[in-house]
Amino acid sequence: MAKKIEQWEITRYWEIFSELLPPNAPQPPRLSGDQAASVLKNSRLRDDQLERVWDIADIDNDGQLDFEEFCVAMRLIFDQVNGESADIPRQLPDWLVPESKAHLVQAGRAVTTGHVRAADVRSAWNLVNPAADEVIGKDAALAFLHVLSGRHDRFRLPRSVPASLRASFERKGIEYNVDRVRADAARSMADDSTATGRKSKFGDSYLSRLGKGSERPRGTDFSSVGTTEDWEEVRLKKQLRELEAKMERIEQNANKKGRRDDSKPALVKRELEQLLDYKRRELRDLELGEGKAKEGQGLRGVEEEISTVREQLDGLEQHFSKRDEVLKSLKAEIEQERRS
């Protein structure tokens, strides 16, 4: 049975990938080396192995991993950790090539394995990329390979390309909807009267010259991965989990602060209120001559007791005020986290 990335693996990698994305990730989402480092280093592979994984998985050499490239990296790592492979491969296996990037892989292999001089490679590149852009589209890449194939067979490099091909080179937009690409290709591939049909024969001619016929890497189909709505759902769930974790930490801190003061804030508040009311009643009785004063205590003793009670009352009021401020601060912090 041919090896491939199973659907359950794609789903699993998608969950990991979405957790690593920043809140405002661009579309299509990509991970930088710093963002992916935490997951890659958890594999405990050697640094040279991780570097090779990154170089192989970063098919378009943009220094970032999109979801398809991330799946490639994760599968390479898991195969190594689980003993499925003796070492990280030197190049990307055909079964791991994403279908949407098969043309990039073919281009890279043709350039690296062909017996064509570097000067001819540069001339062919300038021919299909007159604007000197950093990247070229699929049509330009196909023409580039065709020119190199001809040069390998001792044909001279052409001086120019047809106007119709130059027009197709200028359409550099990449279609990420694999289903739409397949549908368009199926409608026009077999029709020789269309430009796409003619380009298909153009590509088959190039492949035949390389001795590959119509062979193409049969890579992994990622068309079943999440849509934009799925990404939004994942981001919202992630934000909800972060908020719940913050709330839990705040409540734990509130409980710890309560225990350090030997009582919970609400209980302390009630006890202080009761003690404060008692002292106020006692002071009022002394001032009105009721209670102990009514039983015939001396004026001096009453004044001393009034002074003592006042001091106790002031201390209790200050302590109660501090405890009330702590309680209000905790409640405000919890409310702020709920609103954010």
C-alpha cells in the first residue's frame, strides 16, 4: 500500500497549526520559523535534522510554512520519531508532494539534476521572467523547464517567446481552491482548440523530452482542509479558552489572597461590620449614660472607657476600609477580564 498522509492526520495537523497562528494571521495563513519552533523542537530531533525538515517542507522557499508545508514537516518529523524512516530524506518524497505545489517540485528537480550550464539557466529565467520578479507562475515555470529541456538536447535557446505566452506569464495569481482548478482543467485540458489544451500538449512534450511521459508526483490532496469559516471558528475557540484560563487564574489568586488574610473577604467583611456596630452601640450607651454608666461608674472611668472604645473603633474602621478596598479591587479585576 502506497504511503500517504491520512485524513485524520491532516485534521490533527490543522488543529496544531491553528493553535500556533497569531490572532490576525494573514490569508492564506503561514507560520514563521519562530512561530513553528516550539512544535518542531518538541520532537527532540537534532538541529541539523530540523533544518533539513524545514528546507524540504518549505517548497516555495519563502521562509514560511503554509498549512500544506506544515503537514509535510510534521509527517517527516513523526516518521523519524516513530522509527518509520532511518533519517530525514535528502529530498521530498513524491507521495508527500502537495498537489498544488507539484509544479514547483518538478521545476526544482529539473534545474538541480539537469546538465545545463548556469549561464543558460539564467538566460532561460530572464526569457520567461522579463519583469525580473522574485517568483513566476505555473505557465512561466512550465515554459522555463521546456526551454531547459531543449537546451539539454543541444537546441539553441530561443530569443523570445510568443505574445500569447507572455500574456499568460503576467497572470501570476495562484488559485488556492483545488476543486475549482480541477474543474477548469477537466473542461479545457482535452480541447485542442483552447489555450489550456494546447498548453497541456506543450507540457507533455516537455515531459516526454525528459523521459517522464505524463508522469507527475502523486502527492497529498489537501482540498478537504478547513475553509475561512473554519479558521474563524478555531480562532474564536482559542480566544475563549484563553479567556477562561485568565478567569480561572484570577479566581485562584483571589482565593489565595483571602487565605493569606486568614478568612475569605466576604466573611471578614461581615465580622467587621458586626464588631463595628457593637462598638458604636457601646459608645452611644456611654455617651448617653446608659449601660455601665447608668450603674454608677465614676466619670473618670467612663471617660477612659470612652477613649479606649473610640481608639478601638477608629482602628476597626481603618481595617474594615482596607479589607473593603481589597474586595472591590478583586471584583473589578474579575469584571474587567470578563469584558475584555
